[in-house]
Amino acid sequence: MNFNDFNFNPDLYEGLMAMGYKSATPIQEQAIPVILDNHDLIACAQTGTGKTASYLLPVMDKIMRAKDRHNNTLILAPTRELAQQIDLQVEALAYFTNISSLAVYGGGDGIAYEQQKRSMRDGVDVIIATPGRLMAHLSSGVLKLEHLQHLILDEADRMLDMGFYDDIIRIISYLPKKRQTLLFSATMAPKIRAMAGKILHEPQQITISIAKPAEGINQQAYIIHDQQKQALLTDIFKDGTYKSAIIFASTKEKVKALYKTFRGLNIKADAFHSDLGQKEREDILLAFKNKRLPIIIGTDVLSRGIDVEGVDLVINYDVPGDPADYVHRIGRTARASTKGTAITLVNGRDKRKFDNIEKLIEKEVPKMTLPEHISAMEITHVEEKRPHQNNGKKKVWHKKKPKSTS
């Protein structure tokens, strides 16, 4: 389906063409007409399917036709990175229009907070916010949303996983009952359906490829000991094949440790984690998007908050606990119908978790053979024995002698 079939405002359509949009994706084909017809919507679509444009384009078209545009649209997002990404997309699509937007999130200084207050008091067309920071503005009485026309919840499942349910319900209490509500989620768990039943009115429903990786992703896995992982990473990056890569680790401590490892190997990389200031995080993302930084290492906060074309490789240093997070992680590559590689390092403890991932995606991921020099590495096994009868004293740990796995 061609975008001119939607009869968008000419200025909005010009911005669309300037960004290189051609034919609509399946989620855009199905969602845009529903939104233009003023229906509430529940849409289940994974990242990388074009879902952001599927709600931005029709809502922006309606904004340009609206009489009252004071704080017309509210978009809730789980993380500041996703809020920033959506804001950038609004700015790009609105280049030839007069639509204004504002990203509202925590982590900035007092000056940023005051700027947010002033902009919301004056009124903007689109507010993109994380629930916690928006709730703070609503509670202060600065932000008025009685004229709101559109409420959009992006990555609703992630917001609920992060504990934002109560904030979302409180935010909705400040909104007019007569509004259009759009809920987008990568999964349609019972808790999502329960919330949808409370906040949407006779919604239309669309489901696009629930939790299935894009076809262009070359998925691979290595069965590996933790002590072999860094050696394998060194092998993967030593020849410079991959120009842009994201490495996901389970904790910020592992992110920091991997950053030190890469620095010791003189491989240019940077760590992205919650201990960094907002300005530092923004600078890292900008350098990565502009291809000045080839490798970024982070936790799952990156999996839904970064939209960068041309990522060659995604590495799961640890297997994610939630199979849906695997789909989000590897969805950072092979975007917009391109190709990419996703490698997962699976230790003995994580085999069951990886089995669950393969069940979810309905595909067995090929298991690759470790390079001979890595498979021959001596592995030190540490195991817990039953405690000796020592009258309640600490357990005694025994370390086995190193042995070869070759």
C-alpha cells in the first residue's frame, strides 16, 4: 500500500517522502485507517515493524486538522531513550509542518525540569513522556490535559513490567473520558488485556507477528562456559567485520566489566548504564547513531530505547530471562528490511531459558562450533558441596582442579 492512499495533509506527506518512506508496512496498512476513523485500538506488534509511524502519521494528520491543539496528544513510553526516539521521529515527520512536540522524562537538571513546565503550560501539540516524570508534573498542577484528544501507550507491556501500572491509571484520571486511546504492545499478556479493558472504549484489535524475529536476522548460538565468553568476543571483533554492534548483558556490573575488557584490547566501545548522567547517555547514543562509536554495551534498557539503522550485529552476552526480551534485543539489527546477525552465548545455567526462547519463536537457532583454541581452554569449575557437620558454621566451598574441555 502506498502512503498517498491515506490522503495525508500535503505538508505531512512531504515530510514523509523526505524521510524516504515508500510502501506501508503491515502494521501501518492496518492501523492507520483505524486511527483515522477515530476508533480506539489495541495493536500487538514487535519492534522493527514500523509501529511508531503507524500511530504518529494518522495522529499528526488529525492534529493539523484540529481546532484546539493545546496539549492535543500524549504518548507514554517506558524509558527516556524511547521517549527521545519518538520525539525525534515527530520532529522529522513534522519538518514541513508547524506541529510541536516535547519529550518529558527524568534524569535532567533543574533547568530542564523548568523548561518542561514552561512548555507544557504554554501548550504543545504532542507530549512524549515517561509515566513517573509526567505524574510529577500533573501532581504539581502545572500540566493541564482537559482538552487532550489522543492518548497513546507505546510498549505497554514494558511499562507494566517496570511497575508503572498505578502511575498510568492515575494519569488517566486527569484525562477527559472522551478521547481516542491507542495501546501498542509487543506481547498481549493477560495483564495487558485487563488494563485495556479499563481504559479503552470498544477498541479495534490488530495483531502483527507476535514475538517473532525479523526474517533478515541470521540467528546463531554458542554453547559456552562463562570463562570462554570474553575470548569469543575477542575473536568476533578482531578482524573488523562488524562495523556497528550492540552487546547486551544482564547487569550493569557486567556491562562495566565488558567495557574494561574492550578497553584493554584497544577495541573502541562504550558502556551504557543507569549510573551515567543523562548527558553522557545522550552523547553515547548520538556517537553510536552517527557511526563514530562502533560498539555499544548495555542492559535491556537499550533493547527498546534505541532505533538505529545499519546495526550489523547484536550479541546476547547473557540469555535474557524473558523470551520476549530476546526478540526485542535482536530486533535492533535487520531493521527496515535489511540483514543482520544475532549471536547468543548460552552457558549451562541458561540452556533452559534458551529452550523457552526457541519455543516462543518456533525455531531452533543453529548452534555454532567454538573455535578450537577456545574450546581447548582450561575451565575452573566451582561447585558447592554439602556443608560439613560443623555446628552451624559457614558452608565449605571446594574448588575442583582445572581440567581441559577438549
